[in-house]
Amino acid sequence: MIFNILTLFPEMFEGFLNASIIGRSIENDLLKVNLINIRDFSKDKHKSVDDAPYGGGPGMVMTPQPLRDAIQSLDKASHIVFLTPKGKPLDQKKVIDLSGEEDITLICGHYEGIDQRIIDTYVDEEISIGDYVLTGGELGAMVVVDSVTRLLPGVLGDEDSYKEDSHYNGLLDHPHYTRPQNFDGMTVPKILLSGHHEKIEQWRLEQSILNTYKKRSDLIEKKLEADTKEDGLVTQIKNTLKKYL
């Protein structure tokens, strides 16, 4: 997997790219990240990359020429994503879709955004990491790189571990416990000590459903709206809610 990150602040990524799973993935050649400084492509003698918006108003807008030239400098066709509050919300389904790409380019905007003509000509999709506004797109780009990378083959020690994550199947994760068995008078649920794997998996699924119902009932509603006779998870959700509520 290759990520090309178009940014005005490549130094923001130094720690991110050298630590934890991302750093190991790069070291093991499972991931390649190209940091591209948009300012390097400015033809202005002051290396400026922004100007006042047509029509007036506050703030500045990133000019199209440096962005166009930065995009055209890429060696091969790439799936181009613009990180913006105006984009579609990033969710696990979109992360899974992006993990199927071989080459992704992330544009980190600043100021009031980028010239619309770049979006119209080059951008394949606009993505938002939440309904709030950040100073720039760099943190959003890190979120995309991190969430996508952990789905790549060979990145995680257990190839199936990400399937247990919250949101993978549209539900939140179940509770987790580790040693000691008794901590400050609180004990681990007996089912997890039973060694009965089938019953443990059933308990975990039920707890996942209950967790989701309590914390994100909207996700349960979304699952139920997609009800089909072939959907065993929907049936399990209904049975669990009847059992416990």
C-alpha cells in the first residue's frame, strides 16, 4: 500500500510515521508513505500557496497551481482523497473499501479550503473524520493512514484480530478482561474462565450488542432497518434484546 500525502507541514508526520504499527509496517515494507510538500511546487517567488477568495469574505484559499503540479508529479494513477469537513463521514466500511486500493493520495487542506477547480478535476472523493473543524487536514490524513494500514495483510500479528474491533460488523466491541482475576474486589465474568469457546463467543456477541444498544442505539437501528431473512446478525440482535431488555 502506498500513501502520498500532500501537505504544507510534512514535519507533523515525523513521529507518527516512526512509531508503533505504522513505523513497523514501513520498516517491513508493508506500507510506503510519500510526504509531498505542496509549497515546493509554488512558482511564486515567495513560495506562497494561498490567496484571498473571489467574492470577498474572511480567510484565504489554497491556490490551484501548486496543488495541480503536486498531483501531476505522482508517478502513477492514484485514488485521490481530500480531507475536509464537507466530506462524507469516515466509517469502518469506508476504511475497508480504502484498504483495497493500491495507491492513495491524501490532500491536506488549510485556511478556508482549496480551490474548487482542483476538487472538480482531480479529487475522487471527499472524506471527513467528524463533524468539527480542524486547523488543517494533517490529523485527518493520519487517521486515514492508521485505520487503513491496520487492515493490510501482515500488519497485525493476528490476521483476524481487526474483525473483533468496534464497527467492523456495525457493532461496538465487547468488554475485555485480563489478569488479575480479582482486581479491587471486581472479578472477571465466570464465562470467560470456563474454557467453553462456543459459549464465550456467544457471550461476547451478546455483550457487543448490549454495548451498542446502550452507547450507540443508532447503530442498532441501522442494523434493524437493513433486516433480511438471510441476516443472522439481525436475528441475533433481536433475540439478545428480547433476552436482556
